Amino acid sequence: MRAFRKKWGEEFGEWPVDAAGNNWHGHHIRDLAHGGDAISEKNVLPVSPNTHDKFTDAYPACYAGADGWNTVGPDRPYVD
């Protein structure tokens, strides 16, 4: 993981850490179950642990095909 964060940082800047110096979580923009690349620096976005927990809690609805999750969204949803 250290090598990944270093490579990511070369393109996007230093990987964020919390006040205690712990690395933020890496969130897969295109999730692995839907074909996302697990180790592409262009597919991993650093997010605070609290935010990542919210993403993780929401994903079961995605896999279940629930309303709001079963339509095509923007190609790059986190760019804004």
C-alpha cells in the first residue's frame, strides 16, 4: 500500500492523513464487483474513514439493484 500511495501522490499530491497521521481510506471509484481496477491510481480516491464508512454502508443497495442505483450515472462521478 505504501508504494501505491507514493505512486498516486506523484500525480495527485500527497495522500491525506488524519490528525494522528493515519492514512485515509482508499475508495474504488469503479467498484471491484463492477469491473473497477483494484490498483489503478486513477480508480482510487482517498476519503476520510467516516466518509468511507458511509460509502460502504450504501453499497449493498447497489448490488441489490435498488432504485436509484440501477441507472447509469456520470462517467466520472467524483470530478466535480
